[in-house]
Amino acid sequence: MIFSADFLHGIWLKQAQLSSLSNREWEALVLLLRSEMLLARFAYWYENESEGFPAFVQAHLGNAKTLATRQAKQVEIEARMLVPLCSQFSQHILFLKGAAYTLLGGQLAKGRVYSDIDILVDKDALLSIEKRLGFKGWIAKPVNNYDEAYYRKWMHEIPPLIHSNRGTVLDIHHNIVPPVSGKAPPSAILTEHTMQSQGGFETLSPAALVLHSSVHLFFNEDQDKGYRDLIDIWLLIQRFDSQEFWTELVRLTDCVGFKTDVILALYFVSQFFDVGVPKALQPNTLPKAKWWLLKKIYSKTVLPSHPYMQCKYQGIAITLAWARGHWCKMPIPILLYHFLVKGSRKFIEKLFGDHVFKNSQSGS
């Protein structure tokens, strides 16, 4: 019961022979898709064909759709409450990633589930927004004093907030990458590339959404749920594909950088789902040795890391991607300091218990 990458891609291209799967293979596929947060997406994808699936599969798909529907309703409810609370302090309240896809609706939204809501606001509005949300039941997830300082000083977001009654998790960003990386684009550039959903909510423009999703996938040290992100990018391209879209994406990458990350994302989307990519965003624009290494690493990491997936040497690739992601996010001196502090704290916690640093936690 090991699935190949080609079989997985064939599911979304509707080329996979699902009718030939045994009950045990169906069980394995459901577990794989659920672990990648793609089960609800699959349920909508095969909504018209699901009557031919085994009864237990139909039950799982129905439950996945119910959860996705509830999340979609919840994100709209949260968005309608968040915008008035935040807009008095920040000129822009931009919804990112899963929340943006849901608010934009259509095929992009169907079955897209997520663990938190991400928004982008003006950096100088962060403290005011955080205090305002605190009066409305949003509290910071507990972090120790080092992690608190890590977020505030070096990162592109504050510690996650969770609503005390509804349990919704909110990530408030002021950039798309950590400023300490030296690669964070001016926020004014991002706010020049926006659009509104039919419900009146502001998101990044289609090209900027693709860029951000690419950066989130390849600039970071963790490629968890990377395959889901590639499907998001594919659906974004399908929906907004036009000469204007590609021109904006080329100009945006030329302006803010992250061309390597965008090229990686578009390469795998084109390989997996047969999407045409303009010459300016193809791998031959990168140095050959660099591209060879990146392709070797990320061709493994973008596939689901799951016992039911066939992917040799994936563990090594994940380790290399983890190292590159940290190197991208932090200058070497700060990175070494960060590893030293985190490592020593973990060592002390193992010796004396994880309560050692809890008294130094700070709230929002």
C-alpha cells in the first residue's frame, strides 16, 4: 500500500484509476490525504464520482466536507469581526493563504482547511491591534521569555493569538519573511498588490498570493503540507491565468526578490500538473549547480512525508531543506546564537523538567 508520486498527481488530474483500489488501499489513501489536509479538497474534487466509492470512504469524505464547510463559515465570521477591530489602526488588513483562498471563493476555496487565520497589517499598528484584540478575548499562546523576544525582535509576526471562547488561532504578520533575514520587502510594495473579494475583504493580488505561497513553502525550514501548498498555487494559476497575471508576477519577483522560491514552486506545479510557465520564471534563469541541488532536495520534500508514500532519501532531503530554511531566515551569527540558546534550554528542561522556564512566560 505504497503510493507513487505519479499516482498522487494523477488524482488531481483525474487520471488515477481509483476504481481499482481495494478497501485497504482506500483506507491508506484516506489516511494519506487527511494527514496532508487534502481530504476535504479531494471530497469536493470527486463530488460527482463519489457514489462509486466504498461506503466507508463516502462517510469519511462527507465528514471532511462538513468540517471544511464549518471552517469556511468560521473564517468569514472572524473576518467580519477582525476588520473593524483592526482597521482603525492599520490602513490595510490583508488576509493571507488559507483564509484568503476561502474568502475568494470558487474552486480555490472548496475543501481548503487550515489550522489558523493569517492576516498582514502595518508594522506600526501591531501593538495597538494586539491590545485592542486583547479586550475582545484574544490572548497570546503561552511562550517563554526567549521565544517572546525572538518573535518581537527578529520575526515577521507576533506570537499567535487564540480566542478564549471560540478557540480560533490568529497569526498577525507585518511582513512575509523575518526582517532579520535582510530580505523582507518594504510593506508598501506588498500593499500595492492587493484585491478585494466579493465579500469586501482585502487579500494580496493573485500574483502576490502565488509569491507568498512560494515563499512560505521554500523560504522556510519546514515543508510540512508542501504538497497542499503546490495544489493551492496550481488552483490560483488556473483561476487567474492571463498575460496580466504573469507580467505582474515577473515584475513582482524582480522588485521584491524571492525569484528562486517562485521558480521552484512553478517548476513543481508545471511538472506535476502540466502548467505553462513564462521563460522569465523557468529554472534556466538560475545558475546550473544551484538549480541541480535545489531540485534534488525539494523534489523529495514537496511530496507528503507519510508511510504510504514512496519517496527514497526523503529524510536526508528534509534535513537539508531544514538547514537551508534556517540559513535563509537568519544571518549566521544570529542563527548560531539562536541554536545555542534553544539547545541549552532543551537540555536544561530534560534535566530538570519543562517547568523550569514557565515562570518567565509573558502574555500579550
